[in-house]
Amino acid sequence: MTVTDPREAFADKLISDLTTSLETFSVFLGLELGLYAAIAEHGSANETELAARAGIARRYAREWLEQQTSAGYLLCDEVSAPAQERRYRLAEGHAEVLLDGDSPFHAAPGIVMLAGIAKVLPDLLAAYRTGGGVPYHAFGRHIRHGIAHFNRPAFLHEYTASWLPAMPEVDARLRANPPARVLDLGCGLGNSSIVLAQAYPRVRVLGVDLDEESVAEAREAAAKEGVADRVSFVVGDAAAPREGETYDLVTVFEALHDMGDPVGTLRAARSVLAEGGSVLIADERVADELTPEADLLERMQFGFSVLHCLPATMAEKPVEAAGTILRAPTVRRWAEEAGFTGFELVPIDFPFWRFYRLSG
């Protein structure tokens, strides 16, 4: 029986993880420099053609193409040909995963987010030492766009097609008169607000987000999609008391765990609910307890927590900083502290998020 030295096994794991990380950043280069797009749009390419199409140096084009082939991201059908003559192409389906922002398989934005994290690594070191945080805006457009584009296919294909119909009375109210009002807290670039308005022609939506750049882009998107007459966006704190309108539905999509005062946010949401209204929360589908050697998704969420979500929340001088690992018992506790008497897990099958409906 062969006994593996635990030092060797752990060293092997670190080398494997390092290799994956390096390859992931090479994918970022391909996305940001338009290298995949140049191949997808114009067909297979040799190093000279890719360099000309994408506007990069030929020597870099060769190295990237060969590295992508070694990693299995590109195919080369002529590996024995001279280096300058080899042609490279995308395998079937790869362009959709990398480039199609409407596809439910579009995973590339998750990689774009890493660039935002890399940008602030020195700030993260300081935050861990001082107990401070790294403000959301410091992570830049790569985090802002990465999150929005990663979640966009789910809003396009599932939000109004399956999530809301799973709550028939909510779906019916959104279709009825007088027009329903919806408050979308932590709206980001506005995808959820816009898709909702497109699917339910009567509704009026107000999106709220702390990030000024996100709100500006959301307004532009609403205008482009022709729903700016029914969808508006404002910069604001989700936990701040609101006066005036009441709302038939308040949504918080993958944002509650990022909010520095989550109970205050839920309390504010409850205060503006119309009679019979609901709060719909979608947040990470993680285990209810810490799990050693957790599954892939839980590990991914913890990775984002230590590098982005927790530091960004800590920058808000939080009442409570949850981090990305928002477990169901915590959401229930927050709902009770905010005064809700109704709490249910909505039976929606979605790999990344768990759905909660609050009422009363």
C-alpha cells in the first residue's frame, strides 16, 4: 500500500490551484483584449492574423495562442506546423460561454471580476490588518460589470419566466391594475429592474443603489431599452427610511449580504410595503453550517467573500458584516428582527441563489 506524504499532497494541490489561477488570468487577457472575439467573429487565425485583428504585438499573440492550446481553451489542428503557420480556433460552444452575454452558460464575467480584486490586493492587506475595508468603488468597473453581466442571463431567462410565477399572487398583482410599484434595492446596473418592466408592461420600478457609477449606467440602459418612462434609478442607502410611495413588491437580488445594515434594510423595506405586499430576497445558496472541504460553489462564494464582499461591507462601518456566505438561519433572524411575521423559502430551483419571501 502506497502512503502519500501529506506535505506532497498539499503541495500538489497548491501547484494545481496556482496553475488554474494563472490560466484564469490568461482568459481575462483574451476577453479584455478582444482575442476570443477576433477568432469567433473572423474564424481560425494564426499568430499574425490574430495580432492584426486584435491590435496586439505578434509575439504576444503567439505565446497566448500556444498557452490557450495547452490549457484546452483553444484548439490547434496543426501543432506540428511551424509556429508562425499554426492556426487556432474555438471549440464548439466555447464562444457562447466566453462571449454571449445573453446565454445562460455565459460564465466569463466571473473571471472579469478577478481583475477588480487584483487591482486592490494591497488595500486588502491593509484592511485585514486594521479592521477597515475596501470601498466598492475601489474595485472599479471590472467588479461592477462582472457582477452585472454574470447575473444578467438569469434575469433574462428565469426571473419573469419562472421565479415570479412560483409566487402566483405576486405574479398576478404585477399584471393587474392599478399598476404595481416595485422597489429594487441594490439594483446595480439595473438588469433586474429593466427585465421586470419589459415583462410586466404596467409596473413602475424604482431601483436604488449606493454606487453612483452603477446608477448612471442603469439609467442609460433603461433609456436604451425604452423603459425609462416606467423605470427610474436613484443613488441611495437601502437602509434609509423612505417616505411617500408604497410598494407591492420589494426585491433584493444578491445584495443583502453586501449591505452594512441588513436588518435596517429589511425594516425600511417593510415600512413601505403596500397591504399584501412582499419582499423577495435572492442570495447565495450556501450550506446552513460551515462545511470542511465544501463543494465547488461554496468554495467560490467564500473566495469572493474574503477578497471582495466582506471588505466592501467593512468599508461601510457596518452594523453587521455578513460576507458572501449568507446562511438561511441568518436571513430568518434578520427578518424577525425587522418585524416580519411571514418568512418562507420559495421553491425555486436555481444553482447559485436561495429565494426568501417575507411578508407581514
